[in-house]
Amino acid sequence: MGKQLMWILWPSFLVGGIAVGVFFTLIDPQELYLLGQPVHWSPTAVYSTGFFLFWAVAAASSALTSYLRHTEK
């Protein structure tokens, strides 16, 4: 189980890092809006939250791929 968890978390960590780098290269964290309201967080909080959200999405994708790979047998 631990090895499979690392197969899911490590690649998704890398993808999360790349995604946050690309996203915040194009978008200024001080100009973000959430539900029509400006986000009044520090840039570090925005970067951190963005990283964990991108990491979670990539981990969900990797977990689904792993699940589907094991169910086809």
C-alpha cells in the first residue's frame, strides 16, 4: 500500500509544482477573485493554497488511474 501511495503522491506533487508555476506566471495572486469577491490573502497564502489544490487534483487523477489499472484484471 505504501509503494502504491508513493506512485500516486510523488508524480502528483511534481505536477502540482509545475501547475502552480505556470498558473502564477500568468496570473497575479493579488488579482484573484473567489465567488465574485477579491481574495485578500497574502501572496504566500495564495501560492500555498494553489499548490495544495493543484496537488489534490493531480493526486485524484493519479489515484483514479491506479484504481482503474487494478480493476481491469
